[in-house]
Amino acid sequence: MSLRNAFSELFGLVPDLVTAAPGRVNLIGEHVDYNDGFVLPFAIDARTYCALRVREDSRVRIASKQAGGEIYETELAELKPLTGPNWARYILGVIWALEVKNGVEILIDSEVPSGAGLSSSAALECSVAIALNEIFTLNKSLPQLARLTQRAENEYVGVPCGIMDQSISLMGKSGHALLLDCRDLSTRQIRVDFANLGLKLLIIDTRAHHALVDGGYAERRSQCEAVAQTLGVKALRDVTIGELEIARMKLPEVNFKRARHVVTEIERVSLAVKALEADSFEEFGKLLNQSHISLRDDYNVSCAELDLTVDAALNCGALGSRMVGGGFGGSAIALIREGDAGRVASNIERAFQSAGFTTPRFFDSLPSDGAQVLN
């Protein structure tokens, strides 16, 4: 059943419009967005869809196929941060952040796997934001919508995420990764042409579920902010590795390691852009490996399933591999030669079976377009 038909069956009337927004894979630049760093994500072709109808009163009625399709109802005046079921907060938070004055009915359907580190939350937020912006002629720019959807997740949902996921979900371009400056949201599109060079980016969902609300993410953000405060800078983006080493004795060791990941990861993003622009994929693969080691050892956000995935991919000839997303579970990526896809996937499956882990899921995606109004 199409989303329009499902909406009509649930709410009794046809939607005014349908929008879509994608999840993302971050090639490199993990846990640096909330440190004002640079990131290099691309939008994937898996999308979240939003069907919306404007009401004549102030009632808000929302449902999601992924949450069982039951309608959650409230009033605009009752929208307050951290209220409502967890799945609903992502939708309610966007309505709240955009200061919508009319009631709405919304039905969500998503292809982006939840908890896989592919930013299903940002895809949801941005599908709703692009719909509200269009139907109410709010005239918000894409960077403005990115800030507002980030605010919804930070304040209404209670996840202190950075700006990367919302930005790429809104601003993605087919065939390109987005070099994003997370301080001022300036962007540069970077051509990503794996396919024409016989390469594939394999995405491995370990099915080790992660939930950023659990606190590990917030703790690391707080540790980074503490280092920046000690060093007298706005954010870790403003620190060199030399300056960090000099200040090491002033810092708790765990905070030093968190900061070392961030500072070196920002540098890896710069080197990765140069490698991609030169079609130097061997070098790009090495940077992916270095990123994973840093996330595993300095930032401590990997897990047994992610480490096993990376090791199994590299043992089968992957040019590079690393965990992606917030960590503590979720997905990894492996840059492989196209003809090796089956062999690499089989090796990872065997490794998971031997370890007694849930069978992983595999998919790949070319860089895709950002959020759109479909009809």
C-alpha cells in the first residue's frame, strides 16, 4: 500500500503532500561535528517518507508505520521538550522547533534501518521539516532547517547530536559527498566515483543496536567541551595536535584521549578530501583504517561486532574499513573492489557465526540526493 493510501485509510482524508529525506553514511569525520570540525558524509538512497495534511485546528495527530501505526495525539500548546513517546519526539520536536501554528496530521514510513548508525533520526526529522517548510511557506534555507532540526533533537528529544546528520540529509547531492564545515555550515561537494573505478562501498549493519540516548554520546561530548574550556578555545577544532600534547599534563588521561581522536580525525578529513580528488583510494583506505583505530582506542565507541567486521573485511582484501555513526553498535563501511563483495560479505558472516553474533545485514549505496518534496 502506498503511503498516500495508508494515510487516507488512517486519517480519512488524503495528505496535502509527501516528502522524503535520506539517511547517511559518513565517509570520515566521526564525532567531530559537535567539536566544530569538518565531516565528509553522503546521503544514501534509503529514505524516510512523510505524508502530511494541515488541520483547521491546533490538534497534532501523528503515526509511524515503524511504531505500529497507532495515532499519537496532542495539542500544539502542549508541546514541551522530552514529552511524548520516544519515536514521536523526533516529529513533535520539529513541529515545536519550527514554531508551527496550525495542527497537522502526519504518517511516517522509513527504509532507513533504526539503530544501524545510518541516521534514521535525522532522516525522520528532515522529512518532516521539509514538509512543514513547504506547506506553510516558512521560507527557511537548508542550513536554517539543519539548525532547527538539530535543535529539535538536542532539546526536545534530549540527544546532544551535532549538525552533520541533518545537514547531509537536507543538502546531499547525487554522486558527491558533502565536505561540511560544522562551525558555519559552509559546504563543498566532493565527487565520489567509486563505481567507475571498479570499487564499492559495502555497508555492514552489525545489528548490534545502539541508542544515543543511553548516555555514552553525551558523556564524550562533555569530555570534549571540558578540554576546550581548559585550553581556552571555542572548540577542539581550534587545537593542533602539538598544542594538545603540550597541555596533556593538565588533562585527565581519558579526556586527553578523547581530544586526540577529535584533533587527528579533523586532519584525516582534510587528507581524505585530497585523496578522493586525486582518485588515490589506497590512501583513502588507510585513512579509514586510522579512523577506526582512533574511534576504538581513543574514543572508545566501538564494540566487539564492529571490530570483528573491520578485521574480517581487511583480512579479505578491503582497501579500508571503519565503524560509522555514533558507535556502541550500528554499522561499519568497507571500501572493496567490486568483484570482492561476495567474498568479503561471506567472510564477515562466517566470523559473526563463529563469535555467536546475530547475522549482519549488507547493502551498498551510491551517493544520493537530499530531502525532496515528492508531490
